[in-house]
Amino acid sequence: MYKGQVNEQGNRDGLGVQINLGGRVYEGSWLKDKRNGQGFETYKNGNQYIGVFMNNKPHGKGIYTWLNGESYDGEWVQGCKYGFGIWKGLKNDTYMGQWKDNKVWGYGVHQWTNGDKYEGEWARSLKNGQGTDTFANQDVYTGQYQGGKPDGYGQYKWKAGAIYVGEFKQGRKHGKGTWRKQETDPKCNQYKGEYLDDKKHG
């Protein structure tokens, strides 16, 4: 059922409300029988979107809220999260940064409710490129990532004062690196050489 403005051809055009069987409701702007412009839509599953539409899809700035409490406030392109946006999860963890094709992609910051925080580059919703993990226990890793894990050259500092600088592979020390028991003490226990699967090798 539609109630609102139409054009000379009888197509929805202007402001109007469309109520479909099953509970899907759209209220807002129409152009040539398509949702175009500012509008508000409630879907059959209870999810909601308020913002800009183009050709029946979210396009521009808008807020999508899931029935379970998740939300995304940001930019859209043809129904996909694309550009800058802020996501809030079920357990109040948050991500603020770049998106592409509904995936976290580019530069952004993810904050977990347990206190962990990652700031850096992403691809396909995984840490990828240069970034920094600051953990709730105050350990810090800064360096390269691939596929969500430290991979390449990086630096890991432990809260207690130890530090490793060198190569990583899939989250483990692997390749050439230097470990020191205390970063600021040149006479402390240290190792410089090869690592294999997180262990000293050679």
C-alpha cells in the first residue's frame, strides 16, 4: 500500500509512505517510482535505516541499526558500507574508519571492550599493512600485518620491559630479530639472531 505524491504517469514521486506485506515500511522521498533522497525504512527482520537513498538503495550518509543492537553510522554506495563510518557491536566494541564493499578496508581504529585497541591499516576486515596493537595488559606491538596477524617487520614491547625487534610470520617471531630483557639496559640478557616459529634458532 502506498500513500503519497505521484507524478503524471501515476508513479511514486515526491514524499510518500509504502507499506508492504510482512511489515516492510518506507517513508520518505521518491523519484520516478524509486526511493531517492532522504528516507526511513524498517525491514521485515526489524532492522532499520535512516538516511539518503538512490535507486532504492542506501547511498550517501545514513545510519543502519540492527534489531540486535549493532549499528553503523557512515557513508554508503549503492547499498554497501563504503567510505568513512562508525560501527558499534553487540558488546560495545567499536570501529571508526574506512570501509569498502561492506568490509573494513583502509585506515581505522578498533576498540574492544576488554581494553585491547588496534589502530592502523585494514583489508577485507582483517589487520593488513602497518598498524599498532595496544593490549589491555599494556603490551604493545607496532609493525606490519598480513591476514590479521603480525607478519613482516615489527616491534613487540612487553609491560615488564622486554622488547623484540625483528621479523614476524603469522603472529610469531620468525626470521632475524633482537630480543632484550630490558629495553633501556644495555647490559641485560639479550639475543640477536635467527628465530623459527617463535623460538630462538641458531
